[in-house]
Amino acid sequence: LWWICLMWGWANVASQNHQCPPHHDITPCICTVKKNGLDVLCEFTDQQHISHTMSVLKGSSEVIFYLKLRHNTLPKLQDFVFLGLDIRHLTIHNSSLAVVEVSSLSSLGKELTQLDLSQNGLISVPSTAFRNLHHLLILNLNHNRITAIHNKDFEGLDTLEILTLYENMISTVESDAFKGLDNSYFSPVHKAIFLTLPTSALSSLDMLKKLEIQENRISDIKEGDFKGLESLDSLILGHNHLKEIPARVFSHLTLLNSLELDGNQIAHIDPEAFVGLEENLQYLRLGDNNIHSIPSNALRRLHRLRHLDLRSNNISSIPEDAFTGFGDTITFLNLQKNDIKVIPSLAFDNLNSLENLNLQNNKLSYIPEEIMDPIVDTLRSIDIMDNPLVCDCSLRWYRVWLQNLRDKDDDVMIKKRTLCMMKSEHREYKVQELPLERMQCVGKNLEQTSNSDT
């Protein structure tokens, strides 16, 4: 025990060794002591006050673990402004920054690991200022006015792992723009203005794990577009203008675990669209598209698929063999906001592992017990709200299932207000509160229900 106390004592002494300058010397900036150094915040001030605060800090020889310059008037980051300072995390956010002079960051090359220049007025990547940041791990250039990424813009950033350029106006990415970013795990091209995939630039990122290219204007992808991205684990192509998924388009992405294609205009998925994804794909999002039937032929090769999202499409029916060949691994199935009127009796027979089923907001009047029998024992959550359900014995299973939730998602399910219509009365009832005798269960059906309740 003594050595634990001793170690705690050393850590406590170490944190107490850090000391902020007197408040009146750096006002309107604020300094607090953290375990790893100082945390300095300057907000709603100008270049003159910030420069003065930097001068005061230079005399302290302290580690500045966080330097946060937010909501300031700082149009230009001047040369050598941080000379003599040991800064680990630097944020210049929403401060009208438009110019980063060549030597403004050069003195921080040995220690700086995170740099956030988001929500400013940069129109290009200040590449010459970044060149000496050899220990930088995270670079955030979100919400600027950058229109193009040029060759060698990130040269020298050999340790960079996360680069983000969201919400810029990027329309051009040169072929060697990302060359040298061998350690990058996250991609920078979400919410640019791409009309086509910048394939030549991306192909050099052979260690990339996550590619986010959603909310662009990409209307076409083809086989070979993802060549060179063999390490990719997650691909997000949501909210583009894709109308079809052609054959073998993802064939190089054999390690892909998650694929998001929601929010496009997809109407056709080729039977060989997911060739290459057989061994690792577990999460597939196809919601908010124009799909008219479950793309079973394309899905059958995905024998490790666990999460399938087909919400908000135009699916009107579920064939009996819709999930044959791949359904036994699926734990999450979302079919809400479609146009499904009838579910055939064998439709869910292959969904042996299903835990979450969403059928909300379709056109289902009846969901008979024989349809649900294969999955009712594994289900933890089911949503059948906002359907024109008829109050009769076909809903008996749902009432019994709710009563036997046990370790399932009780609170979530109990709060759901699932209604059915009693045709003879032209009145709606909560299914979970409807008495059995009102559900028109007679003979053997009623007897089975009563046994289930006891």
C-alpha cells in the first residue's frame, strides 16, 4: 500500500509544480493548472491581447498542454508567435483566421500533437506552415473555405492519424494530395462538393481505416474506384446522388466491416454488388433510397451480416425466401417506413438470431402468430407502431410477448404506444391493454393464450 500512496504523492506534487502566471498579467485570457500542464483559454479578444499573453507565458517555461484561442479576431497567425512555448494541443477556432504565416508554427514541431483550425476563413491548406509538425497526430480544418487540395499539401506530416476537412468547398483533389499520410486512419472528404470519387488521391491511403465521403454529389461509382484502400474497415457513402450499386464495385475492400449507403437514390443493386465483402461485412445501411424489393440476390453472399437497415424505401412485399442464405446471422433488421401490406408465413423462418425488428409505419393490418413464431423467443425489441392493425387474435402473440419481456428492453417497449382498430366499434385500443376476450380468440387459441399468461 505504501508504494501506491507514494506514487499518488509524486503525481500530486508533479501537478502542483505547474503554475499559471498571475491573472492580471494575461487578462482577458484565463489559465488553469492541469495534471499535464497549463490550460490557457483566450476568448472574445484580439491579436494584440493574444500576443501579449504569449509573451508572458514565454517567461514561465511551463508546458502548455492546451492553448485554446476561440471566438477571437485573429485574421493572421504571425511568424514566430509561439517561439519559446511548449504547446501540445493548439486550438484556433472561429477566430476569422485567413492567413497562417510560414514560420508561425515552426517552433512547435517537436511537441505539438493536435491542431484545430476549424471554423475560420482559410481558402487553402497552409501547407508550408505545417511542414515541420513531425509529431502531429490530429489536424482539424473543418468549416473553412478551402476549395482544392493540392499535391504535397500535407507533406511532412508523417505521423498524422486523423485529418478532417468537413464543411469546406472542396471540388478538386489532386492525385498526390494525400501522399505521405501512411498512418492516417480517418479520411478528410466528408461534406465537400465532389461530383465524382477522387480515386487517384485516395488510392495512396493504403492504411486508411475509415473513409467518410457522405453528403457530397457523387452520382456514380464503379469497379476499381476503391482499389488501393484494402485496409478499409468502414465506408460511408451516405447522402450522395447514387442511383445504382454496380457489380463488384467493392471487390477490393475485403476487410470492410461497415458500409453506409443510406440517403441516396438507389433503385438497383446488382446481384454481384457485394462481391468481396463476404468474409467481414457486418453492418449494411441502405435506408432512405428508392429500393422496391429486398435485394436478396445481392445479400445472400453476406453470411456474416448482423445489421441490415432498409428503412424508408418503397418495399411493398417480403418474399418467403427473402432472407434465405444470409438471415441466420442478422440480429438487427429495420424495415420501417416502407409500403409492406402482407408478410408471408415463412418470411422470418431464417432469422434465427434476430433481436431487434422494426416494422413501424408500414401498411400491415394483420401480423399472424405463425409469422412471428420463428423469432419471438430471440426478440428483445419489436416496433409495429403506426400500422393499420386490426384488433383480433392475430395480435395475441404481441400482447403475450410484452408481458414476458423479462430482461428485454422493458422501458423502451412499455413506452411504445402500439394501437389497433376494433372494426366493430370504429375505435382504437392499446394492444397491450386490450382484454383477451375482446381479441376474438376462441377455442384452442384462447386456451393457448391463457396457458401462456400463467
